[in-house]
Amino acid sequence: MRDLKPWELRLLNEREELKERYAKLGEFIRLEAFNDLEEADQDLLNDQAYAMLEYLCVLDSRVERIRA
């Protein structure tokens, strides 16, 4: 693999960090503690998880382009 530019390294790091945060949020959503939250808070966390997934998909597409 060629040497990556600084912005490409930042992109890869951002993707990995987001992937970890998305996984942790998903784990929390499956816990009983999530069910103890008010419905509005549950809705907001579900919205956040969806937005994170959408963003992760965008980052994945960008990573694929730099690896091509």
C-alpha cells in the first residue's frame, strides 16, 4: 500500500473511532438500562445510532476510494 497523506490517515482514524463508538452505543441500546430511560431519550439515542451508521457508511465509501 502506498504512503497515505495526512488527511487520509485522519479519515482512517475517524472511521475506526466512529466504528467503536457506534458499537458501544449499540451495546448500550441492548441493555436493560436503556429500557429504563424515558421514551424520548430512547428515541434520541436510536436517532443518534442511525446517524452514526449513516456517517460510517459515508466514511467507508471514502476509505474505499482511497484504497482503489
